Amino acid sequence: ALRLSQEMERELRRSEEALLTLEESNRRLEREQLDTRQRVGKARQAVLRSFQKVKELESQAKEVPSLQRSVLQLQCQLRYYRSEVIKLQFLQPITPEVRAGPGSEVRQVHCSPEPQERGSPTGQTEIPVYSDDEQLLRSVEGQAASDEEDEKWTEDQQSRVAEVKKVLARLCCCGNGCDDQTVRKLLWQFGSGQSEESSVAILELVEKVARLTQQLEWRETQASQMATDMEQLKGSLVCELQRKVVESEQLQTELQMLETERVRLSLIEEKLLDVLLLLQQLRHLNFSRRSLGKILLNTLESCSDPQHGKAHI
């Protein structure tokens, strides 16, 4: 009987130790469950942020058509101003001085009134005859007129030439710049030196063409850069979203496993509490040690049987 009582006490201590172990396991599982819930919450927040970024990308993608329309509008304006330049080239009246241009060998001769052509009695026009002195005088006056024509480019006109060259240097077709002869020819095509309005008009048109070209290039660069950034950001967000979805599924599976384990340990804890309560009640009853030992042995034998033990549990 003493041996049986000692064995029962040892069994009781083992049950208490198992109960403490189960309680510790239960607390650990609760902490892990809380940690898992926090990780699931973080994953949900990451998914929500990813969805928010996707919405921002969609809103930016909606701005692309407006940018494309702006680019098309700038292209239309550029074509319009170029057509205006071409119209001015063809509509501007070209005088003999303009055809010759500065620096040409053909010059307008400023001299004394020429002798009137004499008509013959038959009605035909006779060519005037000049002496050698008159021809020499005419050649000298022609050279002087040529020098005066070169001096027509005043400081104001030279400043306009420099300004036109500066504007033309910004164009893609004149990136290397233009020489003075080309710029002078351009200005002569739009009017003589006395036509200030024509020079100002061509200068404004050239500036507008240069400005529109720069705006068009900037808009195209901006649209292409935005499209590239959008594609890169969309790809990274899709990858991150897929990874977060996989992590969320894994965390959900772990959470279910922890919940199942917690339920199983709770059932075992309840059974052990029932056993301890029963042992304490049997200890206070007036059972003989022999009968108490038989009850305990029968209980242990029934628990040792796998099928019978499952039924009892």
C-alpha cells in the first residue's frame, strides 16, 4: 500500500509537470499566434500600399493621352510656323538688289541720268554710244555704289544678324551655326535693309520655331521617361504584390496549424485537469489502499491500450 501510494504521488507529480509543460507550450503558442497575426497585419498593409501605388500608376497613365495631345498640338504649331516661313519666302517681293544679294557681282548703278535712247526715223531704238571717259566714269560710280551697298549693313542690322545666328544655332538643322553670308541671304530674302517689319517678323518666326522645337523635344522626352518609369514601377509592384500574396498564404496556413495545435493542447489540458481532480477526490475518500491501487492499475492498463485509451480520451 505504501508503495502504491508513493507511485500515485509520483504519477501526480508527473501529471503536474506535464500540466506545467502544457501551460508553457500554450503560452508560447499564444505568443506565436500573436506574432503571426501581427505579420499578417503587416502583409495586409503592404498589399494595401501596393494597391494604392497601382492606383497612382493608373492615374498617371490617364495623363499620358493628354501629354500626347499636347505633343501633337505642338507639332501642329511647329508645322504651321514653318509653313508661314515658307509663305513669307515666296510672297515677299524680290527686287533686283535682293536677287543679287550682298557681296554679288551684280550691283545697282547709281549715276547721273542716262542719255535718253534716241528713236530712229523708222521707229527703231538706237543704243546710246558712250565715250571712253564716260565708260570709265560709269565703272568708277558702279564700284562706289557697290561699296555703299556693302556699307548698308549698319550696326543695328549686324546685331539682328547676330541674333538670328544665335536663334538658328538652337535649331537641330543649324546646330553648327550659319555664316554671315547665309544669314544675310536669309534676311535679304525677307526684305531689303529698309524693311524693318519683315526682319522683325522673320526673327520672331525663327524664335517661335526654335522654342516650339525645344518644347516638343522636352515633352517627348518627358512622355518617354514617364512611360519607362511607369513600366518599371508597375513591374516591381506586381512582383512585390505576388510575393506578399505568397507570404500571406503561408502565414495563413501557419496560423491555422497553430490554431489546431492550440485546440489539441487545450483538450489535453482539460483531460489532465480532470485526472488531477479525480485523484484529489479519491485521496480524500475512505478507500482502502488496496482498492485504490486496483483502481489506479486498472486505469493505467486501460490507458496503455491504444484503442481503449483513445476512447477514454
